[in-house]
Amino acid sequence: CIRDRLRSGLAHGQSDQFSAERLHGSLVEIIDDQLMAAHQIDRTSDPDAAATAMGSELARFVDDPAARVSLPGTRELDRILAEIERL
């Protein structure tokens, strides 16, 4: 399960700004993949449709650089992954 792998990576990896940015980038890639698979939406070419499909929480997560700071906490990660699964 992706959730378990990400948690394990957090537990055994460093919790610095670089790793938080990498994790954020990976989650955004997963969001983009899910948008395409479930809704046939490319976030880059149709940002309005993507924002509508994602909802305000995921759209904010994708666009807000401050979202990266809170990622190392498993509660925040679980919340974002639950939103991705709802796509």
C-alpha cells in the first residue's frame, strides 16, 4: 500500500526541507496520475477543471508551498492520501 510505504519512508528517512519537498513532488505526481486516470484531466493544460475535480484542499496542497512544511507528520500525510483516494 502506498500509504504504508510513504509512512515507512518518513519513519526511516530524514525529516528535512529537502525530503519534504521530494515527498510533496511525489504526491503531486500521484495526484496528476489520478486526475488523468479518473477524470481524464491534465492539471497543467486544464487547471480550472483540475481544481474543481481535486477540491479546495488538494488544490491548495498542490499550489501552496507552505503545504510541504507540514508533510512529515503522518496525520497530515494520511489526510492528503485520503483526499487523493477520493479523486
